[in-house]
Amino acid sequence: MAVIQKYGKNCSPDLVCHKENHLPDKIGAPGFHKKWPEHNSCWSRPVARVWTVVLLLGTCLLYCARVAMPICAVSMAEQFSWSKRESGMVLGSFFWGYCFTQVFGGYVSDRVGGEKVLLLSAAAWGSMTAFTPILAHFCSQPILSMTLARFLMGLLQGVHYPSLASLCSQKVVESERGFLMSTVGSGSYLGTLVIGGAGSLMLDLYGWESVFYVSGLLSVLWAYCMWKYLLKGEGPIITLESLGSGPQSKLSKRHWLRLLKQPAVCAVIVTHLCTASTFFTLLSWLPTFFKDTFPDAKGWVFNVIPWMVAIPSSLFSGCLSDHLISQGYDTASVRKLMQFFSMGVSSVFTLLLCGNPTFTWAVVFVSATMGLTTFSHSGVSVNVQDLAPSCAGALFGVMNTCGAFSGVLMVYFSGYLIEATGSWATVFALITTVNLLGLCTFLAFAEARRVDIDTSKVRHHNIHI
């Protein structure tokens, strides 16, 4: 039995796909889409590598378009005479829209294929980004048009990560998911760096409008190239029949109730909620921390170095997790190890920020924290695909929705703590506490066996992890 548990996964990709494709045919689990095998042919390794590069570029452009408004907010506020409150309303409207389409985007991706949803959404939010300056100049109330534009941007971009999770669970074998998700996840840091550097240069030379035009048109071009060369010009047709209707809705409810009763599913939701909350808090408050604590420090140092560390760290975590799994190590143990680095070891460096370090050591501690946080791409973010590949997109949407809402609340609460106590140590202690709560939950209850099917009805033997 020990030999089976360690080496049972070392089969060829074709064999893995064959097993995963034929499980649903035997069980008739509630809410299962009967056309599952149609969408579940795994990519070969060369094809997977091409898609990895394409999705990395797409995520990079996603963040270029997302961060364009924060970069241009000061210039736009001066031109349109916005107050701080009005600027905050424009910037914050994105996150409210971002929360609403997570589950829907994942559900549609599980039914029709994540690549179709990614293509349609990228064409839509890319066009919205390119038309933003036009809406600002030709609307009599720019504050209203920009608030609405950012809300719609959030709605359109909210489907991106659930679609990625769904696509990865359907097309990538288990031993290669960590590398793909960690590589694609590093696109967010790369996009932040690119738009921070190139966007600031365009802002100074050509005005804030150029930032939106370039990032938007490049995103539309990416969507066109994906449609032309990867999807071979096939239109992303989504019909009501493909989404499912009628009696399947009741079955789907029963299926979800059974799924959410699984301790492992609850564990990934709670852990992702904690991970997202702490990441949003660090992302929002670290620049203010450096400005308050080291007012004479150069901003580019603490705004660039942590992200430069995060990119190779994310790639390394993906390679490490896939290597360990390919060597026969237990998948659940590998996911827990990655999450231990992401939430446990990173918390050590977060606590070191409470001891009044010098500027150099503060940058080192923050860089280590942000770099280790990226290990979650190979931990909880991939674990949802291990547990429920048939509905990984929708389940990831639930996780991301909870994480976004809790992240907004924790950012506000951190600001309250800073004002009430006058100490940054309380914020770092809060981040550590939330991290340890999520880590303990994941270590105690996380698994890597499939829970989206009723294994008692499967006639052939399963290899449990």
C-alpha cells in the first residue's frame, strides 16, 4: 500500500487523463455536466508550455489594465478637480464589481471551457480600458462615467482567475498544475512592474490618456492572437444549452450542498480567505508604512524590489511542487508544504517588521514576505483543482469572492488600528494571526483526493492520496 501511495501517480499524462475522463461517466453525481469528457482532454507538454506563456502574458496585461487607473488617478484628479473622497470612490468601485462575477465566471468556464471565457472577457475589458479616456472627456460628469467604467472593469476582470482555475483543472495533469498556476500567477507581479515603469514614463511624456490606450489595445491584440493562433479562429460560442438549464439547477444545488459539507473544501475556502486578506492588506499599506517610517527613502526601492523577488519565487514554488509530486511524494503533503512557506515562514518575516528595523532590513523582510507569499499559487490555489476538477472554476470563484470581501474589510480595519494605536506593529500582528489561523486550518483538514464525485459508486479502484 505504501508503494502505491508514493508511486501511484507516476503514470503517463495520457493515463492520467484517461482516468479523470472516465470517472464521471460511472457515477452520475448530482449536478454533473454530461459533456465533461468533451472538455477534459489534457494538453500535451509542448502545448501546455505554449499556453503557459500565453496565459502569463494575458495576466500581465490584465494587471496593466487594472493598475492604469491608480497610476493616472492623480493626474485625472487634477484635470477634473476630484477630491480625495471622489478619487477613492472611483478606485474602490473596481473591487465591488470584481466580487460579483467570480462565481458566475467559474461556473460558465466549467461548462463551456475556460479559454472561451478568458477570450471574451479579455476582449471586453481591453476595449473598456482603451475607451476610458473617451468616456472621461465626452461625459459631462467624468466622476460618474469613471466610477461606472471601473465597476464594469471589475465585473469583466472578475472572471479571469476562476477561468484559469477551471482551464487548468480540465487541461493540465496534476503533476504540472503547480508550475502553470505559479507561472501565470507571477504575471500579476510582472504586470505591476511593467505598468509602474512604462506607464509612469508614458504618463510624463504623452499624458494619462496614453496609458489607457496602450494597455487596452495591447489587451485586445492579445485576445485576437489567442483566438487566431491557439483557438484556430473558432468562435467562442456560448449557448444556454451548454450552460445547463431546467432540472439540472436543483441537482446542482444538492451537489453544491454535499460539496460544501466536505471539511477539505471548507479548509481551502477559509485558507484562501486568510491568504487574500493578508495579501491585500500588505499590498495596500506597505507603501504608507515605508513613507511614514522612512520618509527620506526612495520610493522606487520599496515599490520595485519586493515584486522583483516575488516573480522568481513564484516560478520556483511551481517547479518545486511539481518536482516533488513527480518524484512520488504525496500530493496533499506537497500542497501543505507550499502553504506552510506561504503563510507560516512568511509570518516570521512579517513579525520582524515590528522590531523597528533599519530601512535596508525592512526592505529585506518585506521582500522575503512577498516572495514566500507566492508559494500559495502551488498550495491552496491548486488544491481546489485536486478536490473538485469538475467545478474548480466555480469553487475558486467562491473562494475569491470571500477573499475579496474579507480583504476590503481587513484593509479598512488595519487603517483603524493604525489611527487608534499609532503603531504599525498591531497591523503586522493582525496579519500574522490571520495567516496562522488559515495555515492551521489547511494543515488540519486539507486533502488532495477528489470530493466532487461519490466514490462509493465508482466501480474501479481509486488511489487515495
